[in-house]
Amino acid sequence: MKRHRHLLVGATMAVFACVALGTSPAMATACTNLRSLQLQHTVINSADDNTTGIFVVPGTSPPTTITGLPAFCRVTATLIPSSDSSIRVEVWLPETTWNGRFLGTGGGGFQGVITYNELALGIQGGFAATNSDLGTGSSGCNPLFCGSAGNMGNPLAIDFGDPTAPSTGLFGHPERIKDFGYRAIHLMTERGKEIVNAFYGHRSQRAYFAGCSTGGQNALMEAQRFPNDYDGILAGAPAFNRTHLHMAGLYGWQNTHASPGRFIQPGQMTLINQAVLKQCVGHDGGASTDQFLTDPRDCHFDPKVLLCKGGASPPACLTSDQVTTMQRYYAGTIDPVNGQLINPGSERGNETDDILALGLAFQERLPEPAFDGLFYWVFGPSFGYPASATNFANFDFHHDVDKVDDQLAAVLNATSTDLGEFRGHGGKLLMYHGWADPLIPSQSSINYFLALVGNEGQGFQPVGLFDHGNGNPALRRTQSYARLFMVPGMYHCAGGPGPNAFDALTPLVKWVEAGVAPDTILAAKFVADTPPAVQLTRPLCVFPKVAKYNGSGDTNNAANFTCVTDETDFNQKPAPKFGP
């Protein structure tokens, strides 16, 4: 599989080296006996032992092999909650190394496949792990576009299905949309726990969920709709405000395709990033030697400083049209009539020419916007044809937004900020988001966390959030069950120039089971993003704190940074009807 496919599925970034929870019990039944298990709206397709330590990912050519696995029982099943549903799930059950815990895992994009790396990481950490294709695998849905009829010949789509096969995805299939939005993960969880019980002879003692991107949306949806499913939830870069996030993709594509002169040429995103760092690095708590920003909200870089002057010309500088492209990139998705913000813009510091990071350099090269399948689900196949009244090139951000929201927002958007029931049973939510995420604006997670604080404060004003760190009662109440960690220099769920490798699941487990709430998480940047050689380490600080360089010592050593209370920063927030 190509690297960009791994990014779409959204790695959780967790090492899963968790605290012990007793010894693994003897199996109550043989793995193959699970084939006859009778569960509601469920067909058990297979149940087989794997004692080889190796798993070959189905359907990959050349074969993708996962190694270093403990002996496990692999169960595959199909869930059929409606006559139009077909949700594939897998449950992997360690045969001698189970730690007594259940782990639900997420994926990315429109899913449509099982995320086997997540299952492998789960059982390597001792969990009984499960994953789902979200019910989109049988829809004829290209996971990149999931409904596009206009992606013929796109080389970036080759790994995601047949790019020459037009598909309307989930148009006319409301039950499958419901499966994708929230039902698949919930039913995967219920059936997965029942399979665990049948195999080991008793239920798991604790249940956790971990996911990034779409997996992050799954995570927040679980906390909001099914608060008793999990004891601890890890939500990375969540695509929780789904309809408006996808509108941002449309907006970005239209922005660069407004005229030929609006394209940012290869190499110019790096040029812009270098200018951003030159102006802002070291002024936001980080070190002056950093190649990333610690808190980009402190950076007010204007791309006009790169405007071509004299005899200079691109790619060494920006034309006025290109300046406009970047200004709109930072400004966010805006209703052109009333000026309301629909979705936050991209933060300074995430500019990259790497198309695998799924940012502007990726989006502008596509013949139509990536991930625009949601709009096919509303407008049908005509959304892919230029002559239609509403298509990806002329989507009206004043008139067409409400039509999409009316049909999809209630099913897809995990925007509720009332987590009272989740908190009430002792549930803990740990969120993280890369500051340099080029796909999902990093401020989205901040906005959701601040909305949780506002809900706890019943009219609390954000200006009070930063008074002496934990001095705000609403913040204290929120942090008793929900914490956010922003990751400097990390792209979407992975990669980027900053400290992008860390274990967030172990702190979550300790929080749930030992009552130890995490204030910091140690993160590393490996040389060439390949262990074991470490380039730098840095503490990730519980929001709203940031890691500040102490002023002396090795800037690549986390020990020389302290988490300090940050000043009040502006958070670009959507209009209330589009928020939080």
C-alpha cells in the first residue's frame, strides 16, 4: 500500500504499551467454535487461529505483511442492522496474552476497508481489538472520492479503487449513511464485546476506543451517542464537524481552481513555509532552532510579503493571484454573502509541498475535490458533471450549505457538547491534534474543547480560561473527564517536522484505571520518521498550556522545556449555526 493510503486511514500514533490488568485467562472455547455463534443481525463469516506471528493483508498486491504478532483468533463478521446494510467487522483475540481489555479502533476517509494495522497494534498491546469498514466497503465507493464520477485518470486515486468506474456512492442509501455516521462503530462495539465474552468466558474488564481522523469522529460520536460503550476514548484530529469540513475541501479546491493563475506551483508551499518560520519560529514558546511552530496562533504571517517585485517571478515569489489563494487558505470557508465562517482556515506552519500530507498541494492537483462524496450523497451523480445546476465547481456556499446540512448533519456531525452521561459513569476523553494538520484545521479540536468548557461553565467566557492555568472552575470540571493535547509540527494524524510519535493510549488507561490524569505526554521525532534513531523529544502539554523553552540546554531534549500557562489566543470559530 502506498503511503498516502496509510495517512487516509489515520494511525492512532499509540504504542499500546499499557499497564497490566491481571493475567490472561484460559480460553473458554476453541476459536473455530465461534463460527456457530448466534448474534443479533450478525453473520459470522470465519473464525480461525493464527499462530504464525504473521498476517498477510487481504487483497494487497504485492502482499502487505504484518509481523511480530502473538497467537490470536481472527473472527470476521458481517453486521446487517437494516436490509440495505452490510457492515464488515473483524475481531482479533489474543490467545495467551490478553490483558483483559477491549479496544475498538477507527480508520480514515470514507473507510470501506478494515484497518489491519490498528488491529495488529491492539493485540500486540494485549487488547482484544476490533475494526470496521463502516459499511461503505460494499457500496462501490471509491474511498478517496466516495461518489465521484469525474476522477478518471487521477493517478492519486489508483490505490483507492478503480478510478475509471463512476459511482454515486451512498446516494439513495440513507441506512448506509447512518451506518457510516454512527451505527457501524456502535454495533461493532456491541458485537465485539459479545465475541470476547464467548471466547474468553467473561466480559472485558475495561473498554477503550482509539481513532484518528474519521476514527476521531467515531470516537466523539461514541462519547456523545453511546456514552456507555467505552470507559476511555482517544480521539485524534477528529473529523467531527463532518459536513462543514468537507465543504472546506470544496472551498479549497475552488480557491485554487478559480483561475490558472491561482495555483500554487510545486516548491512554493515550501517557500511559504520557510517565510512563516523565519518570521514566527521561537516567538511562541518554542526554540529558535525549531523547524515548526509551537503555537501557530501567535503567528500573523501575511503572504503579501512574498509578492513578486522588480524582475522576480514565480516560483521564487508569489503573484497577486497566489497571494489571494494563500490568504483565503488561512481565512477559512466563508459564506460570500453574509461573511459567516463555515469552517476554520489552515494554520500558519502547515504549508508543505508533500502531496501525501493531504493539504493544498494535494487538493489543487486533483480533477475534482477529494472527499467530496458527501455531496454526491445529497445531489446525486449530477454533482460530477459541469453542466449540472450544482456541481463541485459551482457549489454555492450561501445557498447550498443548508441543503447538505438538512440531509446529513444530524447523522454525520458529532457536535454535541453535552458529555454528562459519559462523564457520569467515569468515562475519560483524551483528544490530540497536530498543529500543522493540512487536512483538518487544528483549531477545530480547540473549538470543540472550549465548547465543552463553555457547557460546563453555563455561559462561561473564554477570556477566563487562562487565569493561572487551572484557576477556572469550568476548565477544572472539564479536565476532570476531557483533556486536549496539541502537537507542534504534526501533520494529519502522523508525519510532519515536529515531535509526531507518542503513546497516548497508556496515559488514557492510567487515567481511567488509576485516576492519574495526564498533564504531559512525551513525544519524539525520529530521524526520517523511522525508529529507533531519535532526532528530538518534546513534551506535549495539556491544553491550554504550551511547552516553553527554558532558555538553556539542548533544544532537542524535552527536559529543557516546561509546560506553562499560555496567554489568551484568538481561536477562529465558525458561526454558531456551523459550530462549535
